[in-house]
Amino acid sequence: MELLLLIVLGVMTYLIVKRGVAHLTRTPVWILWLVLMTPALIWMAWGLFVGTETPIPLILMFGPFAICPFLYLWLIQKGKRELPTDDQKSTPTAELTSTVQTPKPKAPKLRPITEEEEKLLRNCFPWGTYYLQNLDYHPQAILCRGKLRSNPEVAYATIRENIEQKFGDRFLVVFQEGLPNQPFFALVPNPRAKNKNRDVKEPLNRPGLALALLFVTLFTTTVVGAEMTGLSVEQWQSNPNLLRQGLPYSLGLLAILGLHELSHYFAAVRYKIRTTLPYFIPMPFLPGTLGAFIQMRSPVPNRKALFDVAIAGPLGGFILTVPLLVWGLSLSETVPLSDESGLFNFESLDPRFSFLMAVSSKIALGSQLSSNVGIHLHPLAIAGYLGLIVTALNLMPVGQLDGGHIVHAMFGQRKAVAIGYIARLLVLLLGFMQQNFLIWALFLFFIPVADEPALNDITELDDGRDFLGLLAIALLVIVLVPVPGTVAQWLNL
């Protein structure tokens, strides 16, 4: 199981590096990936060659965490790509004459808009709504700084409408946090304005691909589910009808993952965010899939939309996870606890590591579950259990995870970054108490804590959404926190 988790972590880390920093540096992606994976590889090597019975030295436990982040950032900076200036990329002639040693003229002041357009832009900011003080020109944006004089939502709607009237769809208007009580506007070039015909050539949704991946994932998870019942590969290959024994696991798991992503999808569609259909990722061994995902191809309009889209997935998946988990647990058997019982030993699971898991197990098994008793999970219970883990992992308040989006929408981008750092530390401390969580801690350590801003990233949520967000955080806590001793005694656990 540890090897499986290492493979999953390796794949996800590679995708994060590939998408996040590959375009910023010439350093090969595989080197950056190897640096990030070094702590996990060291721990895995120690367990394989020395054994888990021997404690790993502190230098090997904490050393990689201290060295690898700095090495990772140094490698990115060492191979940092230099952005060409306008005169370097304007014509091929510049490349031919660059070898001639001639004095370089002083670079003109960067001005992505003309002086007449600047006057038009300044007129887009009514002094009673947002008092514009200065414009800062940058390669990728025009920063409009001033003082907010009205409600943030009204200010954003007014200024965005004015800019669209003057400039059409040339810019995306972003309203972000700045200095205390001084939010600023950023005008970012709209990529869709330059590629209006691109959407016609590249369809957003590919139902054929989505269905194909769904059926392949259904097959891989069914095979894994059949093997959970004790069937060998030779048995189901000689009699494919035996694969039906794996359907409780596969249908349960795909239903949970599918409802999670469809909840994201429909919430995004509600806010007219361009979004792909859910795509499943098949895997030929346990658990049979790496999950599912959607891609949002347009910016999130405001923090309200960010919150609704983010929380819809975990809540949708959780609503289905709990009844399937309890149903599967009622079909499971109790077994004596042993030294091998743990979080991922499905033949002898100790449910006391999680308050929610312990309560669900007690509801399903009643008096059968007592102290010194574990659970041999039914395949449907395994599906529900994995659904619980997926929900908890997604609710981690870090970066671009669902939980990261939720705290970003609730508290703002800057506070969300601080919360992300604290969450990393808490999970790391939890990992020292329960080693299975070290993989989670390592995974969270390499997820950027900064989240992309919404277009209107200033307007705060209403009280109802804040309360719902706190409930989501509470759900994460009851999944991760072990059963307190007094509660365990009361439940006879």
C-alpha cells in the first residue's frame, strides 16, 4: 500500500510541477520532480531496506524538508527564462544585428495603451465610486490604484461596465487585495479576445472521450473490486461473469467520485464558467482509478462563485459517501485487532483513527464492534471509506484544493495563504503521530498555498455561506481527529 501511495504521489507531483513551473524555468521537469520527491523516496527506501521497526534518524526525517525546498527554488531561479523585450522580439532583423556592438538606446517607458486610451481609462473610474490615484504599467497588466469609496460589489460592477464600454473585451478586469483597505484593479489582456475562433475549432466538451474514460475506469475498478473478494486473475479471465462480484466496489466508488465532480460542474455552469465534462483517470491496480477532474477554462467571477463551486464537490460526494459507507459496513465482518491493523489494512481496519469513521462503524455494526475489534471491510465499505478519504483530502485548506478555495472565498487570499501554511504544519504533526498521514503531509507540502484570484476578489461572502464553510472545516476535523477516550468508552470502542 505504501508503494501505491508513493506512485500516486509521484504522478500528482509531476503534474503539479509540469503545470506550475515548467514554463518558468529551463531546468528539466524530471530534476525538479526528483527534488520534490526526495523526502518520500528516502522514507520509502528506509522502510524497504532497514525496516519500519527501526526508527528513522532525525536527520533523514527533517533534513530533506529543510534542504529540498531551497534546492527546488534555487533550481527554478537558476534556469529562469528571461522574457524578451519588445525590441528583441519585434523582427528577425533584431536577432541578426544583436551581435554588433552598438550602444543600446534607452528602453521606452512601457505603455500598453496610448495616451488617448489612458484618458478613456481614467474616465472609467467615477471619483465617488473608486478614486483613481495612479496607473502602473506592467508587461502582463495595468494596475489601477486608488481608494475605494463605495460598496466593493457596486464598485466592481460599475467600473467593469465602464471599461467594457470603452475597450470591449480587450481586458479582463480583476479587483484584488492590496494594502490594508486599499484594493486595486488590474486590467489583464483577455486571451479569448485574440482567439475568438479558437473555441470553434477546439470544442470545450468531449462526451466521447469522457464516456470512454468512464467505461475504462469502470472496468479497472471492477477488476480491483473482484480481486478484493478473493478472485484471482486466472479465475475471472476464465469466467468473466465472476467480475460481477466487483461491481459493488466499482459502482460505489465511481458514483461518489462522479457526483463529486458533477457537483463542481453544475455549480460552475450555474455561474456561466466554461467548464469541461468530468474525466475519470483509470489505473490498472488498487484502487483502480486516480479519481476524476474537470477543467475550468474561464475565470471565476467572484468569491461567491468560487465558494459555491468549491464546496459543491465535497458536499455532493459526502452526501452519497455516508449512506454507502454505512451500508458497506453493515455487510462487513468484525475481526480481532492485530499489530497489522491500520488505516489501509482493509482486512483488519481499526476505525478509531477517525471520529466519523468510528461512529459510522458503530451505527452499522452495533454491539459487534467493541474494544480490541477491527473490521474486515466489504468492497462497498472500501468504496465508501475511500470516498471519505477523498472528501477529507479535498477539504484540506491549502492552495487549489477545494478547501483552499473555500477559505480563500471566506477570508480572502492573504489570510488563506496563512491558513494553508498552518494546515501543512498541523498535518505534518499529525503524521508524526500516525505515519500514514506523512504521505498527506508531503503532498500538501508541494501544493502551492496561493490560489488564483477571482475577478472580483474583494466582495465578501454572506453569513450563510460563511456558516456553511465552517461546517465544511468541521467535517474535515471529525474525519481526521481520533475518537476521544471518553467517547470511545461511551461507545464501547
